[in-house]
Amino acid sequence: MAKFLEYQGKEFFKQSKIPIPEGIVASTPEEAKAAAKKLARPVMVKAQVHAGGRGKAGGVKFADTPDEAEARAREILGMDIKGLEVKQVLVEEQLDIVQEFYVGIIINSAQEVRGPVLMFSPDGGMDIESVSSDRISTLNVDVVKGLMPYDTLNMAASMGVAGKPLRQVADIIFKLFKMFQKLDCRTLEINPLVLTADGRVIAADCRMAVDDQALFRHPEMGIKIGREFLKEPTEFDLIGWSFEASDFRGTSYVAEMTPPEVVAKGGYVGYHGIGGGAAMIGMDALNKVGLKIADYADTSGNPTASKVYRTTKLILSQPGIDAYFLAGFMMANQEQWHHAHGLVKALREELPKKPGFPAVLLLCGNKEKESQEILKEGLADLDARIEIYDRERVYDATFIAGRVKALVDEYKKDQSVSQGDN
Ligand code: GDP
Ligand code: MN
């Protein structure tokens, strides 16, 4: 899912006419100070990371003066929240909170629902999971009939919201649902939606994630890679994503793990897993023999030969890698001959550029016999250190990683000898 940071989500709130606090994003303590000065009132300094529970982690702090804002930003920037480094803070008008509500919409894909579920609770500010169910009103929205303004009025009223805030709260829930639909969200949440001492109802937080398959409808969002991708994509990553963006048959996941200048130091393998679990088995085994992965790749979910071909080509294009390793540590039920065809084509094109290059392939599962034939016939005449394994070795990651290591050592030795000759 394409996730958005709080401040990005709040921009979409603004467009949907959902009230938000005034705020400015800052990347340095000095910028935070300037932002607080500009807002000219007490502020909150809030860590911008793709994680909830920032408050508890110390990533949301009060600051009554610009100097305090600078100091709080200095504490929060660079902080680690749930494994994510804080690189930006949102400096925002401090709200005088009288009550916190929760409003959220998710897609429930369970057979009996299969649609958006709207939730409202008068006990906002904490995890919705820890709110008792009688304090949450939920509504499975009929997407054909749509949501009516009285639905959200009833919802808020049923949870005890009354008087002037009732209409404001109901109106915001309604607008939130419209925004959810318009932007093809999977999740859209305001926690807390707050009632302030001066009678305003304002979205104090935002969690937003958009359906990857709908991103093509939203170029304005500027999402380069339509899947959870928490770093700035490199050229390698973008090429990998292009295989997916244009073809949804099966999955190919490719991401750079190590910058090329580090790969160039040696000991890195062009890595190609089949299935996430299998890929982890292979990585662990490689690490145990002292090798590391240059990239992470996974072709599974019955991908086409062309997808496997493109992925393999990309993996092999990494300068400085010492081997190619296909870690098919699973009896896959996808028809593996698509893999075999894609691999043969890619390896036949790339390996002649790298004489003696190690390529270790483990491929088993459905159509294994045919796949093995395709690999063995297709790669027989190449000048490379190719070893091909089948189900006999599927439980033997230690052995296979040992073979990768042995071939890498031979290959490096050859290279140093030939360099010595020059
Ligand atoms: P989260 O912990 O990642 O969900 O971050 P939130 O943005 O929800 O902030 C955590 C908590 O800080 C909220 O539930 C509020 O109780 C509190 N908080 C956030 N903004 C303000 C504010 O402007 N004024 C006050 N008094 N509390 C705030
Ligand atoms: Mn929150």
C-alpha cells in the first residue's frame, strides 16, 4: 500500500475541506524555529514517519515558544521510531483539546463484507484496537447505495455526540468517506479528531494509505513505486518496479539492498528468491558462508517468463557482483517452466559478458522435470560456473550456499591470476 505521512495526508484533508490545524513541515531545528515564529502561537512538534504510536514513542511534543520548538525538533529529528529514522517534523498550531474522537475507514475484504467499513468512536486518541466494542459505531457502507449525510449524523449521535459539535463531527465523517472513495484509499483515519475549547472540530492526525492498483489514476500523488517502499527509490528500484507497473501477472519484487560502491568491494551476490520465506532461507545461508546480497528479488505468484527474464537481467546488471544465485527453496506450485524459460534467455544474454561467472540455480516444484531439462539444455554450452539443483537439495541451504561460496572463491582466484598476468 502507498502510505502517506501525516502532513501529506492533511494536505488532502484540506482539499476535501476537512479542518486541520495550521502547520509547516521542517527538516532542521532551525526550520522548526522559523515555523513556530511564523505560526506565532504555541505549537506541537510532530515526528513524520510511517508509523503510528508516535506520541507514546516521544515523537509528539509541546513547544510554547520558537526556542522550545527548536529544542524539541532537535530531540525528535534523527530519532528512531519503530525502526524508522525521523527526517522531518510537522510544526503545528497547538490545540486546546476538550474531547478526542476516532474516525476511520478501512476496506474489509472478508467474504461477507467486501467493502468499506466506517468506524466512529467518542474515545479517540488511543489505538482503536484497545477501545471496547460498545464504544465504537461501525457501518458497512453499501457502495451502490452510497453514504447519506443522515448516516453519519446517526452514527455520531448514537455515540453520544450532541449539540453544536454533532453537525461538525457528522460533516467531517461524511467528507472523510467521500475523500476515501475519491482517492481510492485502503485506509483513512483521523485519530484523534478533536473538539477544541473554542468549539472547533479539527483533524489532529491523519493516517492514509492508497490502493496500489489505483495509483495510475492518481499521478498527482507522485508515488513512484506502488508498494510499501520506505526509502527513496534508486534507478535500479525504478526499473524493477516498471516490470510490475506494466504487468500484474504474478509478482516480481526487486529492490537494491546495497549501494553499488559497497558491492564493488566484493562478497556480494546478485540475489533472486522465489517466495519470501524461501528468499530468507537463502539469505541466511549465504550470510553464514560470509556472502551478502546486493539486491533482494522475488519472482512468485506464477509470474510469466518475461517477468522472470526481466528480473534476472536486472539482477545480473549490477556491477561488481561475484555471483548470481536463484534461491528456489520451496516446492512451488507455480509452473516452474516459465521461470526456466526466462532464466535461460537472460543468462544466455548476460553470462557471455562475464566469463567464468558463478551462477547457482535451485528450481523445483510443479513441472520440475521439464524445467530442469530446459535449464540444463539451455545453459549447457555457456562458459560460466553454472550449477543447477532440484528437489534433492531443497532442504539443504547450507550445502547450496557452500557451493556458491566455493564458486565465488574460484572465480575470484581466476580473476586475480589473470590480473597478475597483465
Ligand atoms: P500518534 O501517537 O502517532 O497517533 O500521533 P498523534 O498525532 O495522534 O498525537 C498523539 C497524541 O498527542 C494525540 O492523541 C493527542 O492526545 C496529543 N496531541 C496531538 N496534538 C495535540 C495538540 O495540538 N494539543 C494537545 N493538547 N494534544 C495533542
Ligand atoms: Mn494519532
